[in-house]
Amino acid sequence: MGSPAVNMKSAPKAVLRQMMDWRAAIIAGVIAGMVYLVINMWLASHYLGNANVPLQLSAALVMGKSVLPPAEGIASGTYLAAFLIHMSVSIFFTCVIAFCLYRWGIWIGILGGALFGLALYSISYYGIAAWLPWLSPMRGWIMGVSHLVFGAVAGGVYEALERDRFTRVPD
């Protein structure tokens, strides 16, 4: 016996929408945040003579200007505050990148993420610097490159880790 004929015109078509993978976004945020921190600390050490500058900038958001360079050394509480702030911000912005780009694939994730990173650099070091004046002296290629790499890694790693899931869109 053959299979019954199906009238394709009467069968409802399912409309599916891709869902964002929050697990992949959080993992990508941690990875991109660590890559950013390592690159930024290396560049700051090599070109500014102080690898702690990126951590001090993050810690100053909650601890005030007293932790900024030329502070001698950096206390363990400052390291902890800086790391927690940095990773929280990295995860948040990676989730934003993933939310904006999750439907487009790895190349758009990398390129779009890189552009997002440059936009984030511009907003932080040119816009927010009006309220946090210690950011202004940090404008330049070191922070620009670090943010570009952060965005590219965030978008690329998200797309690489993303599990495609779809949900039915109601008619």
C-alpha cells in the first residue's frame, strides 16, 4: 500500500524563529573578557610600563580615583574588584553582541563583533569619559585594538559555541 496523498495547500506551514543561546553567550563573554585582559595587560606593560592599568581602570569604577596609576602596586581587593567588574561587563556586552548577531553566522559574528568593540571603545573613551575623566588619557590605539579584538572574539566564539535552537512562531 502506498502512503496517503497529502494536500500541500491545506497543510499549515510551520514558521520557526531561531533562539539565542544564552549559555554560549556567557561562555563567550568569559573567553573574550580573558583574551581582552591578557592582550590589554601585555600592551599596557609593553607600551605604558604598567600591566595593572586595565585592572586599575576597572576598579576605579567602584573604588574611586585612588586606585588609578601611579598608585604603587595594587592591593588584592583591588584585583578582585577589577576582575569581577571586568568579567561582568564582558559577559554583558557579549550578550548584547550575541543578541544582535546570533542569526548571521560566524563571519558576521566576528566582523560585527569587531565593529561593536570599536563602537564600545568610542562610547567609553569619548562619551563616558566626560563623567569619568581618567578614561580620557587612555584614548589611543592600545584600547582601540583591545576593544576590536574583544568584540571579534566575543562574536566569533559565541557563533562557534552556539547550539541552533528554534521555536515555532504562532500564526
